[in-house]
Amino acid sequence: MKKVILATIAFSALMVSCGPKSIAVTGPKYKSSEQLAQGKTIFENSCNKCHGLPNPEKHDDQGWINTLSRMAPRAKLNDDQHQMVYDYLISINKK
């Protein structure tokens, strides 16, 4: 019985770690003030639902790609929304 429980826990952990990841963003795309404003709105509304908003200077451009690739699916962002959030963050990031 213990083996079945341990196997179930191990399988569950594996499935969670292999959850969906978005790779929509590879670099900047949107530069218009309207698209950056949309990115800011999406960032504030979507990310703030689960946790406090991180400081945009927390990561460099590649760090934001990595972070958003994990978080965009959880926030249920489509590829365009994901890209707009990324572009907004790097537009105000000083790194």
C-alpha cells in the first residue's frame, strides 16, 4: 500500500513539473504606446490576482522571458497578451 501511495505522489509531482509552459516570447515585438499600455494593464490585472506585482527591474530581459514562460499559462494569457506584458516590462526595465 505504501508503494502505491509513493508512486501516486511521485507521478503527481512529475505531472505538475511538466505542466504547460509558454514559449511565445523570444524578444521584443510591440513598441507602440498603445500596445505597451495594454501590456501594463494585462500585467496589473492578471498578475495581481495571485500575488503582488513584481518590480520590473527584478529580472533582465532573458529573466522575464523565463519567468513569463512559466507564469503566462497560469494567468491564462494568450500569445499576444504574453508578448505585450513582456514588452511592457522590458520597456520600463533599466537592466
